[in-house]
Amino acid sequence: MREVSIEGARLVCETVMTLFYRLDEETMVSLDITPEPLVHIEREKHNACEALLAGLPAFD
């Protein structure tokens, strides 16, 4: 994982488990705010990549 700053980023979505920020027109960051183990977070990241590769819609 890499570190990014959300300073100045726009909060676009908030769920019980995650905050989503838009850094720029092409970059979104999800911030997991639950005590989930890293393995669950990595699986969610993998699923999101697979969805994008399959052509499923992403956040606007």
C-alpha cells in the first residue's frame, strides 16, 4: 500500500464501513474505518479491480 494525503480532497461517499474521497478527476481513495483485518481489505481491493476490468461502473 502507498500513503496518500486526503487533505483538500472531496468526500464523495460515506458508508458505515468506508469513506470515499476524490483526490482528482481520475483518482478516488477509500478509507476503511472498521477494525477489519488487512486480509479482508485486500480482498475488497481485489474485487474492486476485477469489477473495473469486467467493465462494471465505478464511482462518479
